[in-house]
Amino acid sequence: MRAKSILRIVAVLACSTAIMPMALAAESIGEPGRSSGKKNPLNNVYFGEQHLHTSASPDAFAFGTRNDANDAYRFAKGEAIKNSQSGKMIQKRTPYDWAAVTDHSEYLGMMPLLLDPKSPLQKTEIGKLISKGDKKSGEAAFQQIITSAATGVPIDYLVDPKVMKSAWQKQVDAANKHYEPGKFTTLVAYEWSSQPNSKNLHHNVFFRDDGPERIFSAFDSVHREDLWTYQEVMRSIGHDNFSIPHNSNVSNSAMFALHTSAGAPIDRGWANRSALNSPAIEIVQTKGASETHPALAPNDEFASFEGKFVHLLGSGGVQSLIDKSFVRHALTDGVGFQEMIGSNPFKYGIVAGADSHIAASANEEFNYPGVHGNIDYSPKVRLSGAGSVAGEPAVLFGSPGATGVWAPENTREAIFDGIKRREVFGTSGPLIRVRFFGGWDFPKNLIKDKDFVKKAYASGVPMGQDLPKKASKAPTFAVWAMKDPESGNLDRVQIVKGWYDKRGYGFQKIYDVAWSDNRKPDAKTGKLPAVGNTVDIKTAKYTNDIGDNQLSAVWTDPDFDPSQHAVYYARVIEIPTPRWSTYDAVQLGVEPPKEVAATIQERAWASPIWYTPDPKLVKKLDFYPGLQERLPYTGFYIGTLKHKK
Amino acid sequence: MRVTNRILRLAKAPLLQFLLLGALIYGAYWLYGPPDEAAGERKILVESSRIESFVNQWKARWNRLPTQQELDGLISAYVREEILYRQAVAIGLNKDDPVTRRRMGQKLEFLTKNIALVVEPEEAQLAAYYADNLDKYRDPDLITFAHAFLDPDVRDKTTLADAEVLLRQLRAAGIPSPSTFAAGDRFMLENHYAAISELGIRRLFGGGFSKAVMKLEPGTWHGPVLSGFGVHLVYVYEHVTAPAPDFAKVRHLVLKNWQFDHQEKFYQDFIDNLKNSYEIVIAQIPKDRVLGGNMETKLGPRRNQTAAESQ
């Protein structure tokens, strides 16, 4: 037996640790910042939540959630809260460093008012339905609200400006109340839930300060250009902000479409505004992963991760189109645009989140309390297949993701700035740490250097930046990943490259750059063999006998062409561990559900580093076939507005 | 509402706290009067206090006074509701209505739980409760520690033996210096943390390690200490326990927690007492009315059905 199995003891210990609820008193409990609390010029990782709903979101309320933003922040800090639906105390094993509650701006905080018998809203049609109190009328009322939110046609009596303003103020107050600089950061934020024709174009909007008095909802406009205008105006009066789109996987090709909302080709101005206002993209959350799709990446054996959520929300079961709905391919098209129009509209850093609707950022796979209240609050309810959200059964929802931000200290400004400059990474839940740098002259042994991070910052750029001006034959990337001590070991680190070739088409290639256990790639195919699987499905236990606790590499692109625009991001893969549904099945003594994988390989994605060639090296094309879309009703290619020949 | 306030006010007298739970049930008659009489009375009085509360609620919600028309609307709605309610009770519609049953039950539950939240213990009782839970009110212990990491991925079978050797060397060398850490393997986190809490360590190293390190004696090297990463040798410079806060300063928190802790107990006692006052007879359940077997047979087919439907 390998000596590594001493670590098995740790894994078993971790599994058996009971989660003890903490009582109310925890508001007196704090902790000092990292280390001595001084700023770290080389940055620390701060893990947190950037996408979460509470009772102020009408859909969350309809799922039975009564916990509000205060409860959400308490949970993120590590306190136990009482789950509204199960009545049980829930608590994270590893607390977060920061969190942002992002309730829907559409009818923000209205549901509690509709239920209040004293509110004049009870006289309204929806109010009357709700006050009837039976299940059918309640569902009918909820349906009206959701339909209105989905179609963007507001119900006038629910958008009274005075009521809306006080509802937003409550959110801001909760964020400010729980902000403890150096200990726990909150960001003032909300969700703009644009969903024209069921195409998901949702963006979360974040402010660097307390935010403005009025927020911009999908009732104001469903077009992101209008959201950007709002963002730009707010910025000009001192409310610095950014927005992060999510669930491109169910956007029906709208999120990364090659045209504007008005149907015009993307031009330089549009691309600049997109990159300025939306510096990051959410790559995974409970409603599935948006990195890529098996149909788009047939050579990627890890492409099917959490990909069972496929239907457009509120569409009654229409499957989302795959093309122009996934991040890897948008990043690639982005560098194509950089070449074609001189600006990149998809210049995204990578984050991940929960999108949980129970006011709890529960990113721990082994500690899953569900994400949609009534339909998944207990193992029995989750696995029974009884309920669904937008037609998808509970078992298809993944456990929440997490975001790591590299920042000098844990303050609102530092976390905000870290995301804005894209020095940020997303994970499927585990708190995996990733350093990722690009440069031209990293020595091979840099990764072994005690001053690795200092030297990498000095001679290269961190994740989220452009490579400095070309200084040698090919760019070099340094990557260092460390496992979550409460989760599985690491299988491998990969660098994914996307580029546009000389004929105007986009391509991607995945390189394994570091892996565990001294495996040898297959001599014929070059493929690295799978790491193995230690999960016992019957007990939902695994061991860390395989995989490594840290992986690192200095890697030079062997296929580099200095005339081609390119983008590089890092992906870190864990060894297989049980999916939440497998933990549930063991608890209930049943077989794990057949619809989903029993084990998953959790992962982290580090924000890209971009290469833009010297214009003198680039031979621009007249026509980029990879960046054309044909609208069926016009016969025009969107992109250049040339007629189809 | 008025009735509730009255109960809540009364409940603040410590001696009355348990009596009150009883009064809630047996005193309902006294508080509300005989039910038939209320339903049968043919007079509806909208008191000025009731109107004042309509106005106040409107103001709180809409930030202005209601217009005459709006207020008339509220009043006539109230009158209409009152008439319908009395009539409905008079003809017995409240009996066997599942929504009404549940609602009444909930009301009593909320009322009971609210009472539990305003009951105040004797000062000595509270002080004892505070003493039992001191750690909740104290700032967390802070330790300053250094560690050297031994990587099982690098050292494989020799990891633990290497740790023994290194531990002897480190103990001989005494207080850690930068060269000490060079003896360990490469590790992404820091080798030295100053004034950090158990929670802080847990965020970085995981729960097993953080708990172990908090128990170590300062002033010497310890190990091997295991984490999710591998093997560590740990030196604790100091371990500072924060002084207990002044009871007067945290009394409001202690009280809140005492009430929170006792809320469930009060409620359970209340239910149990009530239960004891009833004779409960349950009819025999025929065998063919209950699903046999274990959970698997119950859950399996249902799940498959759903899968088939969704395809």
C-alpha cells in the first residue's frame, strides 16, 4: 500500500465530522484576517459567493424560502441557519470569505407584501388569488408573476417606485450590516433577469459602493445594451460597477451571438462596451456547466460535466441550442473578433456560483441541502423525482460552484477590483486554489523557486490579463494548483487554447500540462490515462490514494503561431468523488439515480490570458467564415452584412 | 392583535411564564367570550382604535395617509369580512375545513413560540447559562504558528519516517528560522501565520488540522500533524485566549440565546401537557392500507417513472 494512504485517515475523519449547529451568538465571533491582517502584495485567495437568491426573489419565495439576505450572509460566514423548508439547521464546513446576494430585481421583495393581509396589494388580482390560500390559486398567482418576469411585461401594481425603493434598500442594509472589513466582505448586488423568448440573458450586477437608489430591471429593458448604458451612467456618477452573465448554457445561442440585440453585426464600439461592463462570466452553477458541450468538444473527455440541464427556462420543455451558448467557444470567437474588428466582445474572466434559491451558498458536495426549497429540501424529496423546477427534476441540478478572487486583502474594494481585473477563478464547489501566469521568459524551474509568485508577477502577467509584448519565440505559462483539504486530490492540470486560423475559423486544443502519480501518456494517441476511481458507490466513501495534493508546471505552447490571436485558460481536474445524489442514495439505502453520474470530477477554471499579435504580423481576411451567422429571414450574414453567394 | 399584545405583556412577568401556557388554552374562553355569543350578536362595531390601526398600517406600507375613499374601502372590506365570518361560523363552516384547522393550529403555535421568546429567566439562571456557554461570547483564541510541510506525493513511503527525522532536527534547533522551513517541501500556503483563529486555520488547512493545531503546547515542535494535504510539523509560538467579555455587555445576546434555546423546549412541553389532557384513540390500521418493504421499493419505481416522463 502506498504511504499516501495515511491521508485516507484524514478523508475518513473529514467524512465523519458531525456538523454542529452554532447558536445565535455567533455575531460576537470574528476572526482576524489572513496571516497578520496586513495587505499581501502577492495576493491571497478569498473564496466566496457571487450568485444567490433569498426570500426577496419571488421565485425563491414561491419555493418556500423565508430566509432573507441576513440569513444568507450568516450562512456564508459559517453560522448555522434554519432551512425554511426542512426546518433543519444547515451549516458550511468551510466558511466563505465574502458573499453577494443577488436577488431578482423584477418584483424584488414583493412576495412577502402580497401575502401580508394588511397590504393594499391584497386587493389586486394576484393578491386575491394568494389570499385564497389554496394550492391551486397560489400556483396560478405564481404563474402570473413568473410569466410576467419571463416575458418582461410588468404588472403595474407590483412596480410602484416607492415600494421598489424600500425593497432594494433592505438588500443594501443587509449587505452593509454584515460587512466586516478584513474578516468578511459583502458586495451590494442584484440580478437583472432578462429572458426574451425564454432565452436566458441573465446578468448579476455588482457595485463597488453602497450602490445607487434605483436598480435597472428587465422591465426597464431586456437588451443588454440598455443595461450597459445604465451601468455606464451609474459609473459616471460614482457608482462603479460590473455585471456578470450566467447560464449561457440555456441561452438558446443568444448569450454569445455574433450580433447585437438589434440584429446588427457586432462592431468595435459594442465589443468595447461588452468588455468594459461585463469583465467575467459564470462558468458553472446549479443549473449546469457552461464551459463546453460534448457536441462541441468531442475530444474532451471531461466535457459532459453537469450537462443535464438543457431546457430553456419557462419554455415548456424546449431544448436550448448548443452553438454560441458555451464559454470556451465564445472565448475563441472573442479572439477572432479581436482580429476582425480590433476589439474582443467576449473578454471574460471566469467565476462560478450557486444560484441557489434557499439563501444558502452550499458549495460542499458532501453537505448538500438542495437549492430550490420545496422541490429538493431533503434526500427523499430530491431523489423521489416528485418535483421539478421549470420542468427539470431535482436530481439534474448540480451542487453550487465557488469563486476564488486573488486580492491583497479582504475588503469590498479589493474583492471588487480583483474580479474587475479578472484575477479570479471559478470552481465546481471545492476550494481548489490556482495560480496561473503567462510570460515569455519563465525559466523551466520557476515553479520550484521559493520566490515563484514574486518572480512570476515581476516578469509576467497573472490570469485575466494580456500577455506583455512578445519577447521570445513562444509564450510560457506557469500554473500551480492546490487541492481543497476537505475534498479529493488533483488528477491533472490542463491548459485550453483557443485561436483563429488563417482561413478565419476558430479552434480549440486541450493540453495536459501536469498530472498525478507519474502516469505516462499513451505512446500512440498521446492521451493521458484516466486517474482511476476509488469511490465505493455503496458507502459514498473515497480515498486520496490516487491523485496529488499539489500540481504545477511551466509550459510553453508547442504550436504557437505569432501571427494568430489566441486565448489560454487553465483547468484543474480532481479525482472522482461522489456526486451529491450518491451521498443521498447511501443515506436512503437506495441505488444512486440513473439519470446522472454517480461520481464526478470536480474542477477549477482559471481566467484566461490573451495573446494579441503585433498588427504587422497579422494578415487580415476580408471574410471570417467562423464569425458569420445567417439569419434565415434576411439571407444576410450577420458579421459583414454580405449577401450569401 | 390586541389580545396577543395583552398576552405578551403579561408574559414578561417571570413567575407567570408557565401559568401562561395553561392560561392560553383554558383562558381562551375568558379572553374571547363564548363563541356562540360572538357569532350571534347582530351588531358590528368598528372602533376608533380599529380605524386608527387601518390608517397606521396604510402609512407604514405606503408612506402617506390613505384618502377618504381608500379608508372607506378598508372599512367596508373589514365590515364585509366580519359579516361573512360571523355568518360562516354560525352555520359551522369552520368545522372540518382543512385550511381553517391548519391556520388555527399555526396561530396557536406562533403564539406559544412568541411567548417563549419574551419569557425572561431569573438573573442567576441567566448568569449560569452564560457561564456554561462562555466560549460563544469570548473572542476566539488566536495562535501564532509555523509549520514545515512533508509532501506524500514527493516522499511516498518515506514521508512519515522523514517527518520523524526532521522533527528531531527541528527540536534540536529550537525556535524556527527561515532556514527551518527550507527543510520542508514546497507548499502553496504560508509557512507562518500570526494571530490566527481556528476558523481562519480551517479555511486554509481544513477542519482536522485546525482542531489539532489549537491543542498543541506552545514553545516546541510537534508532529506529525495530518491535514488534507499531507504531513506537517508544527511550532506554536503563542496561544492567546481572549478574556471573557463583561456579562453586562453581552447580556442582551445571552438572553436572546437563552430564549432561542428554550423556545423549542417550551413549545414541546406545551404540546406534551396538552396531549396528556386528551385521551387519544386511534383506530386499527388494516394491513393492506400500508406499503410494505423498505424505502427502495417505494422510491425506485417513482423515480423511474419520472425519468421516463421527462424523456
